[in-house]
Amino acid sequence: MTIFSMSSYAKEVAGVNLPDSFTAKDQSLALNGVGIRSKFFMDIYAAGLYLTEATTEAKSVIDQDKPMALRLHITSGLLTSEKMESATREGFEKSTGGNTAPIQATIDSFIATFSDAIVENDVFDFVYEPAVGVKVFKNDTLKATVEGLEFKKALFGIWLSEDAVQDDLKEGLLGSI
């Protein structure tokens, strides 16, 4: 059972159509920006950031306790679950300034959602609901709910913090490019 519905597709990035909005529970979220995660000149995934209000302020997105979502559409068959786990752990290290200990249990729960094989065209949605946590969907199937605002801040910080995974991806998600 999904908790969100998609509207029409508005943005194409790396050959992937990302919807211009979707609804999480009863909250409408609009596409704030899109980007491509690339490594060694290869596109890994297309990403879209969905917010209740458009912004170009990364810290605001990270800190706010409002509904939001991030979609990752896998574009490379070279991304394995092991590579996703490793990259995600590295992302949490960067987004927390190396201080993952206070949220380590929630990080481990989140990373466990990548244990199944990851293939090209898989879609991950990370949907934050205040007082509930981050709902992790893979191909529209709920895999886990990870509680805590601090976890949500660290998760979204992977893409939006001062030490984001990729600067041009961050800029794209913030609608800056």
C-alpha cells in the first residue's frame, strides 16, 4: 500500500521522468529541483526533491520539521546494494560531521532497506512525515519507517549539507541550476 500519489511528469533528467508533485498522506509536495548523481563520468541515479514550499536554502530544508520527500531513480545497472550501502554510510558520515553515534541505530535500520538487489530503474522514495519519521519505499513498496527528526536531518543532509555528496546535485535539488 502506498501513501502517495503521483501527478503528471514534469522534469526529465538522465532519461528519467520525475513527477512535478506528489501527495504524501494529505499533504501536496511540489518538485523543488532535480539533479543527477554521477561518479567517474557515469550517471548513477536521477533525484528529485519535493517540498511543501519552494526554497533554495539547503539548511532550511535540512532543519525544517515539515513533510518532504526525496526520490532516487536508479539509472545505472552498476549500482549494487553493497555500493549503495557503502555510499550511504559515507554520506551519513559527511552530513553529520563524523558524529553518527547518536543516530547509529536509525542509520542501520535505514541501510537495511538496501539489502535486496538494486537494479536499473528501481525507484526509492524517502518520505518524511513529522511525528512519524522517514518512510522508505522501494518501487512503491514500504520497506521501513525510520523515526526521528535528527535522522531525517542527517538523511537529507547527505544531498544538501555543506559537505553534500555532490555539489551540482545539491544545486539542482535546490532549483539553483
